[in-house]
Amino acid sequence: MLHPLEESTIMCPYCGESFTVIIDCSHADQDYIEDCEVCCRPIEFHLRITDNNNYQLSVNSENE
């Protein structure tokens, strides 16, 4: 079962460092920007909630 807040580990598309982020799954599809905790560059997050109540998260650099 999907909870409103989920933890996910991502890799920064700029510096390559991994870190944990909190994802708000209470809204279906979301696109937003958060800064990398290590290099502070903006990361684009693309969150999709699937029909079987899971989530798909992809991250990209600002220019991808």
C-alpha cells in the first residue's frame, strides 16, 4: 500500500551523489524541482502514481 509520504534514494544527475528524499504521494502526477543536498544544483523530479498504487520517480538535470 502506498503511503502519503514515501522515502526514495536518488542519484544527483550533476554530481552523482546518492541521497534520500521524501516524496509526497498524496497527489497523482507531479513535476517539481528540489536542490541537490550535496552540490545544491536544481534537480527536476517527475512523479507518477501508477494504476496499481505504486509510484514511478525519475530525476533529471535542468537541461535534459
